[in-house]
Amino acid sequence: MDEKFVVDTNVGRIARWLRMMGYDTVLFHELDDGLMVKLAMAQGRIIVTKDTGFMQRRAVAMHRVKAVLVSGDDPELQMQKVITELKLNTHFKPFTRCLECNGVLRARDREGIKGEVPPRVYERQEQYMECPDCHRLYWQGTHWEDMHRKLQQFELQTQQAVEGDQR
Ligand SMILES: [Zn+2]
């Protein structure tokens, strides 16, 4: 099953990580928790929040909505928790979603992109993706590599956590 998410604004960084893996992720900005539950139910999304009160809400308690509670302020530890708890595939569909707005990225021709990216980038990068919604351009530069390395780290830690459970 392809998990879909709605991420509470109090753990907004998680939305970027989930989108990085390719998961359809809505970042929820409103203050009304009830609306977040409605959205999650209507669209079959899993809620990610660090609001403990939220977990006591009826729909969550009754398991009509799935929710993951994270804690602390470290986005990487929070992400680790989400991956482990839901057994997410960190290689789901990497780099297919816009990190900023969740749009589904489309490939762009290198030719057509000249002038839209710094010349140094243009010289080195062959492949480009564009978000059709916010028109942000993506390429596999250093930022991409950093996040990719982190994803591999997450995966390793998840494996270790699983092995630890089996002992
Ligand atoms: Zn976008």
C-alpha cells in the first residue's frame, strides 16, 4: 500500500523528508485539529504530529484514523520514529515530489533549462526535474546528495532497530 500523509505544522520538517522519499504528503497549517482528522479520513492519510492530546481524539483512539506520535525537537530522530513505526520504504519513489509543495515532479530537457540554473550547475548536471505547481527546479546537486545520504542512514538505523527487536 502506498502510504499518504498529513503532517502537523509542529513537525513540518518531516513533510520534506516524506516528500523526499516520494510519499504524498500534505503539510497542515491550520490550527483546527478537527479539520486535520477530517482530511486524514477523507483522503486516507496517516497523521504525523507531536501533539500528545491529539492521540486521545476519538477518531484516532477508535483507529478510524492512523496517527504517529513523535517527540523531541530533532527532525531526524522524529523521522526515524516514523520510518520504524510504519516500516516505510526509504527508497519508495525518491525525488518524485516537490519538497516545498508536494507537486509531482516532471523531467525537463537540459537544453530548455539553460539560463534558468547557475552556469556551474548547468555544466555538471544532466538531469533536471520541475514542479508543475510552483515551478521549482530540482537537480542532483550537493543538497540532494546530503539528503540521499541521510536516507541511507535512516535505512541502516531502521534495520538495526529491527534486529534489536528480534534479540
Ligand atoms: Zn512545488
